[in-house]
Amino acid sequence: MNRFVIKIILLSCILTGLSNQVSAQALAFPTAEGFGKYTTGGRGGRVITVTNLNDSGEGSLRDAIGQSGPRIVVFAVDGTIDLQSKLIITNDSITIAGQTAPGDGICLRNYPFYIRANNVVIRYIRARMGDTSKMEDDAMGAMNVKDLIIDHCSVSWSVDEALSVYKSENVTVQWCMITHSLSKSLHSKGAHGFGGIWGGKGATFHHNLLAHHTSRNPRFASDGYTPVDFRNNVVYNWGYKSAYGGGRYGKVNYVSNYYKPGPATSPDKIAWFLDPAEDGTGAYYLAGNIMFGSETVTADNWLGVGPKSCVRATEPFVVEPINEDTPEVAYQRVLHTAGCSLHRDSYDQQVIKEVETGTAKGGLTFAGGGKGIIDSQNEVGGWPELKQGNYPQDSDGDGMPDAWELRMGLDPHNPKDGNLYNLSQNYTNIEVYLNSIVSFENYYLTLKDNTDMNVIRKYSQNSISEFSRHLKPVGRVLESEGYYVWCCAPIYGEDGKVHVFYSRWPEKYKMGGWIHKSEIAHAIADKPEGPYTYVETVLAPRPGYFDATTCHNPHIQFINGTYYLFYMGNSDGTVNTKRIGLATAKSLNGPWNRSDKPLLEAGAEGEWDDCCTTNPAFIHNPNGQSWLYYKSWNKAAYQKEKGSIRGNRKYGLAISDSINGPYRRYAGNPVVDLSAHGGNKQVEDAYVYIEDGRYKMLMRDMGYFDHEVGLIFESEDGIHWSEPQIAWFGADAYLNEPPAAKHLSRYGRFERPQLLMKDGKPQYMFNAMQGGKYETASGFVFKIDN
């Protein structure tokens, strides 16, 4: 649970009055984006607990909604609420925290759920109206409101539109699933089955899924309210019309969305984004959208727009920005986390599967039936059973479980501490709890403002280096779809840009693919923080050579007009043939010439380094010599031992009068050996540099302190090294990230450090780290404040 916990603000901060202050621009919750992101909802108000699934009366959701004043609604129950009439929010300033339900969550059925109040936050609620009440209405909607954010809701089975939000101001609808409106049902106009009407004066609709609607995917409101930002949404299996509308001088950004036709999509609309409003006054900025199956329309989005006249905006309309993805990434993220994804019910799971596979189930009348456009919820199984969880003990009724309060240093018998700011400058204590429940749903990491003191305190102050105090986490870089990325070696080019040489291998080989499928690629960015653009693969395995099966762990330097790219290769996909290679070029753009033989072979049999030479670090010594540091271990010890860490990794030094070799071993090797400390303590991933006349070495700890931190050693001569100090901490000191996927065994630590140097000083540290939005591995950057 610690991985989800937002950092505790020190008691001294509280005593200076922090508990009475809150940022004027605090987000509704940490992942809130768009025009509605500053909605405060029930912040600072009462906590009301829903204790039953009754339609009305004490303890019901309707009773909580009907009360006045700021209020936060939490749930001690799970299940489906059989509404007996429309459920309408009419009193301002409310947060409905559906994520607090202890089991599978909450669903509303029979009647619509409407918002007719200002300053409303709704998260993790299912609104599945259905046809049982014979209501001709939306499943969920809002009109004529201000300050609204709807997040991670699942909306379906409407007779009119599924989810409509328009004629409103400062609104966001994000990460929702809007699916299966009912087509030939009860609507007075006949067949309907529409997604929604979307608009507003400052309205953001991002990372939503619209699936299985005949039309209005969405319809942009023609009400004069602008601008509307429609971005990073996924639309699947529309019928005879995808999106349309936006008249009466509407202004719509239609950017980086992913449209995927399905079995119900009419042949003449299979590559169709939009039909502009008939009055011809609507203005659209259309860019970067993908039409699955049509390279032509993807390349030129306007080829997927109807013939009605409209204004083709050449620049995007000014909106509240979001953390925008490419449409391909948005597609993956939406399928991963949209809707009530804390506990997806069987219906939502089926919809996601259909989008992924391009299939559909259900439907009796539309286009002959069986194409996913349904007339009744019964065609897709009806309302799933939601499992009841165990609501944790909350002695003081403040919405925060006793165990959580104790862990966070709060008083489980003080009902008033939920509205204090002990744990965050921006969120009350109860909000910190609400956010922590679903922090992993962010899918992207969230950088902490400072390192987590709880993590740091477990180490003695004498063990923490000055280097560590200057690290500022920036974030992941080079997250590459379809690949694991490792060892990012940066260098400034003559063009002033940042060039990174890094290892990568196909995702299908999992983390272990580095040993037999890695190649070294080149990427470029305008600044160290990125974003980076892949340029080319510069070193790939060469059959018949020492690097026949892998090229891995690069290290780049520029010396006397030449670029030197050190790396590790092997010839049989095992650790026994790992050897250090070298490629050279006069330009970072190549061509790269590499040696046919390694720079250094393994030591004689029985020596400490008879297994391999790998993970190179290099310095051009002030005395003119070339010093190559290498990792190795004894082969027999490695083969004899069992467990996850075999052998004892040490570092040796090889010296040459030329960068290209030949290299001779230093007689006093190994120069770094922690085995004398017992417990099989060892290190790897050295990076060596000289700063202000002192030699410094960064490494990954493998047992000296633990297996999470990085180490820094110092030396007067580059041979005799100090005892290590902590150079950086584990990832939980800097980040809140989702929990590790099962296939990631070394999650949560920074490995393979490489520095971006300028004028003899380190500016940035690049590391390798498992995880990220593709659940593989990527680079991670720290800025070094000197």
C-alpha cells in the first residue's frame, strides 16, 4: 500500500500554518485535466456515507445527494440501486466518490442520473438505465451547469443519448465508457441508439470510449458554447454516422482520436470522422486522428469529413491542455483504464474485448442483427451482479478507515481531521485517502514534489551522499510501444540537441530479451527531458562475430573529434560470452565502424573475471591513457550457486595507450569488490567520471545497503575507491506509480546510470527502469541541480 501513499507533509509544516492553507488552483484530484480540472466538489464539507442500496431514505444515495452544502459522498456498500425515479443533483458542491465502495462498486438502473448543480465531482459510478422503466431519456447527463468533472464512469443502455453534457461551463468528461445505447427501443422517434451530445463553454472530452452507437459519436452541440476540446478518445463500431454537429459558430478541436469501424459500421461510413453542422458556421481544428483500416484518411483527416461547408481552422483553439497521447497510445490506455476500471464488471470487460478484437455481440434488428447495436440490455446479459466487499472499520465516521489513519499518523477517533491538510498542501486528508484508492489508475507515474522522507529516514544520514541531494526527478523517457528500453546513454551533439543511444528489444521476449535480442538505437530530442524521436538502429547483432546475438548497454563519449560507442555483445545468448565492443564515428549520425573483436576477453580460467567482460565504463585519463572499467565474476561460482543472484560481481580496470586498444589488465584488480563485507554484497552498472579533479563512480547497489538504491564512490586516483554512499533512492522515494505487473520482477528501482555532461559537470542522470505505460521498461531522467 505504501506505493500508493502520497507523501506525508512534515509536522513542522503543519505547525507553520500549512493546515489552514490550500493552493488556490488545486486540482479536483491529481489526475483531473481539462476545463473542469479545478472543480472542488465537496472539499471541506461533510462526509456522508451511503450505507444501503435503497432508492431513498436515510443512508441512501438519494438522501446524500439531496442534502445541501459542501459534501463528500462515500460508500459502505456495493451493488445495484433500483431507482424509482430520476436521480438529480440540484444542490451545489458535491463529490461522489464511487471508488470508496469496498467491493465491485455501485450501479444505478431504471432511471437517469442528472446533474443540475454547480461544482460537482463524480467518479467511478455506473449509470445503466435500461428499458424497464420505459423512460425515453439519457442514462446520464448535465445541462446549464458550471464546474463539473465526470471521471471513470461507465454509462450505458439509454433510450435517448447515453451521456450528454452541453450548454455548460468549465466541464470535463474523462476516462469514461459510453456504450450500447438502445436502438429500436422505446423512443418516440423510432430507432435511436445514440452516444451523446457534447459541448460547453470550455469543455474537455478526453480518453473516453464510445462504442456500439448508431450515431452521435458524439454530436457536438450547436448551442454557441465554445470552445470544445475532443481529444484522445476511442470510438468503435458506429452505425450510420460517427460524429457530427458543431453549428452556430461552434469551435471544436478534434485531435488525436482513434476511430475503429466495427461490424455495424455502414460501408459508406467506414472511414468517416465527421459531418459538419448544416449551417456551415462551425469551425474545426482536425489533426492527428487515426482511422483504423484507412491509411489515406489517417494521413489526411479531412478526407473523412462530410461535404457540408465548415471553417477549417489552421491552428488549434486555445483550451486547457491535457497530457496528450498519440492516438495509438490513447487507444491502449483507454482500453486499459477507462470506465469503472477499479473493478470492471463482466459487461465492461466484454465491451473492451470486442473493441480489441474488432467483434460485436448482441443486436436483433440493426443491419440484420448480431452487429452490436442492441435494442435491449437483455441482449448483452443485463445488469451484472456486483460483489459486496467488506467496508473497513471507520470509528469516527470521517470516511477514512482506522487502519489508514493510523498508518498516516492521523487520529481514527477524531471525526474532524478529514478536513485538515496534514498530508498535503492541496488536498484535505479525506481527499488524500480518496485519491490513494485509485492512484494506480493514473497508469502514468506522478512525480512527487520532493523525495519521500519516510523512505529516506530508514538510512543513516552519514550514508547519504551530497550527490543525492541535487537530484530532481523529471520522469520517464523513451517509452516505446512494442519494446523494452534499457541503458540510455546521452550526449550533446554539435547541433545542440540531445542524442541518446539506448538498448531495445521486442516486447514479446519480455525482460530477459536483453541477453539474446537487444540492439542499440539512436534517438534525438531538443532537450534532455524529451520528447525523443527514434532515428535509427546503429548496432544490431552480427552473426559470426562476438556480438552475434545481442548488442546491449551502450556508453557514448566524444574525444578528439571522434565519437566512441562502447557496448556489450555476446555470441550465444548467454552470460558466458559477454564481451565489450567498440564502434566509432565522426558524426553522431554515423556511419559507425565497429571492431570485429572485443576490446577485452575474459580472464584466465579460475580468475575472478573468467566468465565475461561487460557493462563498460570509460574515462580518458588526464595522463593520456584510456581506462576501461568492466564488470565480471567467476564462472564456477556463478554456476555453483543457486537463487536469483548468483556469483559475486566485481569491477576491474583495463588500461591502454589507445582508445581502440589493446587493453591490459591492472595488476591490482578488482578495483571494486564488496564481497569482504559478507552477505554476497556486490555492485554493477558502473559509470565513471572526473569532476573537479576527483574520480567518481556511480553504481547500482546489490546488497551493500539493499537492492533499491544507487551508490557513489570517490577516489583520488581512479583505482583506490572510498566506501560507497547512497547516490539515489528507490523509486518509491520520488514517484507514485502503479503496482508492478507480474512479468516485471525488478520493478521500482533505477538501474544503469549514465550522465549527460556539459563543461565537465553532470547536468542530468539517465537511468533504466522497468514499468511505464506499456508495462515494459524505459529510460528515466533526473535533473542534477549543481
